[in-house]
Amino acid sequence: MRNITINGVKFSTFEHAGETYLCTGNPTGKFQFDYAGEFNDYYTVEGATSVVSGNKSVEDLYEEWLDRTEFYRSIGIRF
């Protein structure tokens, strides 16, 4: 697990099964099974407050994170 800071936000990154994960909070790198859906199983990263993942670069994941957290950041939530 690697810790980085991008534009003042602290992230942790790690790889699992060929995907890169970009997380805020205090992720452990371990996954917790949440539930089995009709099309997908759902997991969370233990200790993380927000997560984006994919077969992408950290820069691309950061752009995705900005998009997904836009509302929360607009109302003052800090990560």
C-alpha cells in the first residue's frame, strides 16, 4: 500500500487482482463482502471512506474520484 497526497487530499493506493484502488480514510487493503446482487457481488474496502478502482492509472482514478465525490465536496465534506 502506498500513501500519496493529491491537491491536499490524502489517498492510499494498492493493487488487487489486476485493478488499482484509490482510497481515502484508513484502508487496510482487505475486502469485506457486503452482499450478492443479481448481477454482481458487492464488497467494501475495510477502513476506507471513499474508493474508486479500475484498470486505470492513478491520475485517471483521481479524475473519477473527483467526479464521484463532487456533491459531497460541494456541501463541505472533507476527505
